[in-house]
Amino acid sequence: MVQISSASRGRDSWEEKVKRWKKQGQRVWLGLGRENQLLVMGVGTIIALMILILPLWMAALPDANKAARSKHKHSMKLPGLNPAENSLAYDIFTTLDCDSLMNKASTGTGTDATPTHRRLDDVYIPPNQKDPDYKGLNEGLDFPMMDDLNLGAGDNFEWSYDPVTARKLFCMAAGSEPVTTMPHCDVLGSARKPILDLWSDARSQMQLANILKTLDLATEIEHTVEGSLVFLWAPSNDEGITYVIDQLNLPETAVHKLNELDGQDKLFVDVGSNLGLTSMAIKLLYKGTKVIAIEPAGPSWILQSLNFVCNLPPEDQPISIMSGVGGAHKQAGDVTMQKVMWRPQATSSTRPWTSKSEHLDSDIELVIRLKPLHSILREALDEDMPVTVLNLDCQGCEYNLIPSLSEKEFDDIPTIIGNVHWGYIPADKLPSSKRAKSTHERLCQHKLIAMGTRECCAFPNLKVHNGFKKSAIPKTVSDVIQDGLCDSFSSWAETKSLYTVDDDGGWVELTSMSEIEDSEMVVN
């Protein structure tokens, strides 16, 4: 063998080196044998593929759940829904974290039984449906009843009951399996599409945090409204809902005296509709009446909409609008926004003058937009339709709405019912006495308001009329107002500063709370 010195190798050209390395490589490759050659080729191929795939895999790491969500998204094609509705269902499913929420099922502990499903009918049976064969709205659903468990005398069994919240209701509408209880709301049938539409409206008008808090607080509660069994969605600790329903059901309540709503082409406008109870009562009492329910607080509005969808026929739904009602004349000093306090334990007391001592951590301060009534009606209706009855139960918004109406707009409303709140508003949040006078003088012309409103005592000789077409009756405020209501009116007016508030400074202040403590307030 010829030996090449290191000095000689150093003088080789680059081409000679390459040729020499190639020959050496060929000798090594041929020396490996066929079996080892295949092994080396396989390892090289794997390394090359890893080099190509690794960057793609690393890019996917920041969102570990993306693939799982994508898989669910493409598999969620609910029958009977169009692509837009399926997209809403997917947004509900992901935003409300329905997978983890619905997997927190009621569980049983015992020697022989582990039930997985439970119906509301297992908790109670409505009083007018105590039929042993009654299955409720869950007819046909294969959920085992308590009697199906065959528990023996020695079996140790107890339920951990997980109530149906409004959040779970939306998850069911989005296609989640009902793993605990089924609500009475027809969420798998006629209510599904309206609930999906409601989600779209809520997401575009409310903060997500407020939506989530509202849906977690609300559960389905049984009540009777105008003789009809209803299942209302409301915060479980709402102290005012029973009182409101009891008042609605009284025969002497104004909603039972609206003969002008009999017949077709009648419009009832409910300003400050809260959870929709008065609007529902009108629908039950006066068939065919069109109802517009206007509620400024998003949490109450979303629950109101659920109450309509879950309790009234699809073809006879009120129009649910989220808006504050106020003036349209900025040049006159009318405000176009306001802060109100929404209180889960008293949803009917959503207002811009909550006493600071009443405020709880669970309350939500909301900023609402005030829009002219005629703008809201144009938005709600496809055609011009005169208002037949206007209901005002809006915790003081009458002082924004009534002065803002032109003479014609006001005169075109045959009947106004509701409440006047001057006597309840704390002194530091009162509107001006001028605004109060224009509001009270207009409202006290309507008999159903004048009969029970202390503020109307300021106008004893004011002519009042009785409803539809304003057919004048030869009576004044002093003729129709409740006996004794005007006793000591002068001292009441002085105590409540009825004539001495110079401007609207406290009324338009952008805060939802009064600085006056409850103990310092003078009740109406």
C-alpha cells in the first residue's frame, strides 16, 4: 500500500479531496451490507420528517385546546338549525364552558344505585297537575324516576341536587346533554331558536361578565299569574317577585280595568318592564294585544326575554327591548345616559337612586342609554301603530319621559297607568320642582293614576279623563282620589321638597346611589 505523507495530503486540491472522500464513503457504505444500509436510510428519513414537522407542532402548542374545540365545532350540527344558528350554539358552548358545567351532575351514593338524571317533576309536581301519570314537559325523555331505582330498606342513598340555572338552560339550547334536571321550558323544542337569538342580542348589548353573573343567579321558579301556572326565570333570592305577582293578581289592579285593550290592533307599552310580569299578565288577559316591553337593565331584560319565550306561545310573544326611555332634546338639558343599580335580591327596584346603606356586593351598577319613546317604537314595530295604554313603573323614569313628549305625542296616548315616585326618591337625587310639576300635571289627568297618587293632590281641580279616546268625564282629581290621601298634603310636600328643588343637578348626576342613609329617608 502506498503511504501518503501528511505534507502531501495538505497539497491536494479541493477536487482531489472530494474524490478521495467519495471513494472512502463508497467503501464504507458497501462495507455495511444491505441490511445496515436499509437501517441507515430509515433513520435518515425519520430525522428529515421530524425536521419538517417539528416547527408546525411547536406552533400549535400555545393553544392546546384548539384541536379539541375544532373537532367539537365541526361535529356540532344540531338538526333543524341553519349555519348561523349552529354558529351561535357553538359560541354558547365555548363561552359558557358547557362541557365542564354540564358534567357536574347530581350524584347518588348508595350500595346498589348510582342515578345520573333527575327531572324537576321529581322535586315537585305543580298543584294543578297532581296526576300519577303526569310526565310534565319531559314526556318521552328516558330519565329514571325515583321509583325506578328499587332502593331497599337498608340502602343508604341521598341526592346532591344541582338546580337548573339559566346558564345550563343556554347550554341545553346549544346542544349539551341535560345531565341533571330538565326545566319546564321547552328548550329542546320551540324555545331553542329564540334562546339562540337571545344569546346573539345579549352578546352584542351586554358585558359578558354581567351575562355570566345573571345566568348563574337565575333559576326556574313556579308561580301563578292571572290563573295560569308559569315557570319564571329570576334570581333565586329575589325578594320582590312574589309581591309583584300578588299585586298583579288583585282584581282591583289597573291591569284588570283596561277595557280599551279588548279587540284587535291594540298596543300596550310597558316602560320599566323588569322581568316581564306585567307584560305577561296583559298577554294572558287581553288576547291579541301587541305588547312592547322596555327594560333598561340588561340582567332583567335577558330574564324577561326568557320568561316570554318559556311561558307564552311562539306566535304571541311580546317585543322585548333593552333601553332606557328619556328625552330627545339635548338643547333643553335632557340627559341621554344614566347609571342605575341592578339588585339581584330586588330586581323590581332597579333605579338611579339606591340608598348607599342598601347596596350589596352582589349589586351591579349599569350605564344605560336613554332614547326617545318614539325612536324605540319605530325600532320595535314594522308599521305605525298608536299606543293604546302606556304603563310606567320605571323607578322615576317618568321624569325623563313625560316632559320630553310633545303636546301631540302626549295627547295621542289614551290611557296611562303606573306609579309616580317623587315621594320615594331621596332628597339629593330629586329632579327639579319645575320638571316635577310638568310631569305630575300631565300624569294626573289620567284617572287610573290620579286615584292613588299623592302627588296629584297638588292639582285638586285638574280635569281627569277615563281612558280610550279621552272621553271627558265631569270629574276632577279631588273627585276621584282615594279618601284621606291628601290629608296633611302641605306638610308632606314641604318634607319632600316638592316645590323647592331649583335644578336637576342631583337627578342628572352620574351615580346610581344616594348619599342619604335609609334611616334618614322619608317614606312616601
